[in-house]
Amino acid sequence: MRRRELLGELLGAIGGTASLRPLHAFAQTYPARPVRLLVGYPAGGPADLFSRLIAQWLSEHLGRQFIVDNKPGAGSNIATEEVVRAAPDGHTLLYVTPSNATNGALFKKLHYDFLRDIAPVAGIVNGLGVMVVNPSLPVASVAEFIDYAKANPGKINVGTGGPGSASHLYY
């Protein structure tokens, strides 16, 4: 079985965690040693939280340690580049976020091609964005907010997770 197929089966089972169905038996033992799950963000944020939850689940169900290794910086490019340089044996994984999809357009020189050098194996989290405003702002819809922002240039502040993050792309 190819590495990608094996990882796809392994991490594909994550999507069924609610049913906790057993994994299929494979001729080769995976993982053969502890697995590093690199996260391109600091500890304490959403990517770290979800990574730790899935690492714990995988450790419990596969009998090997899955270790979250936070490598923050450069919009997650540091962690991504480390995974690209790692041996392609499934023992170094990357927690991918929307930033990984946008970094090719935001950074002039990357030492990897995300689409060529990274192979997706499973979806872990589905998310959504929610826009919230202070209740004192005289708007009740996105359309009204846009009209208000256009009529009041320089008076609206926004908080995001940084350039290329999902929350940055929303606005």
C-alpha cells in the first residue's frame, strides 16, 4: 500500500470519530515510531487546539505517540518547509490551515510548491466565519456594514489572525 493511501485510510478514520469505528488492519505497522504533527502557529490557538485533540485521539487508537510540534512564523511557512524536507514516510505530518493555500500568492519566494510538495490525506476540521460588531454600531446586516464602512473611511477597525489567515480573507 502506498504511503498516501495508508495515511489517507488512517487519517480518513478521523472523520468518523463520532462512531469510533475500528481501523482496517494493514500488513505493515504504522506508525513504526512516534509521529510529529507540525503546526505553523504558536500554542494556545485554534490550530494548536485541534492538533492536540487529534494527536491525542490518534495516539490512543494507534498505540504510538503523536506529538504536536509548534513551529510558528512566516504565516506557517516554517512548519510547512520542515515537513516538505522530511522523509516521505508518514512520520512527519502538517496541520494545514487556509494560510497554506494563500501563502504562494502572499510570499514572493518560497522554498517549496505547496501543491506539488504536500499531499493531503484527510480533512480534520470544518470551520466557518462569523462577523460580529459592537451593538452600538448602527448596522444590522453585512450590506449595511459595507455601506457604513464606505461612508466612514478610516473609522472601522478589524481584528484578524494575520495576513493570509481565513479571518483576513473574509474582510
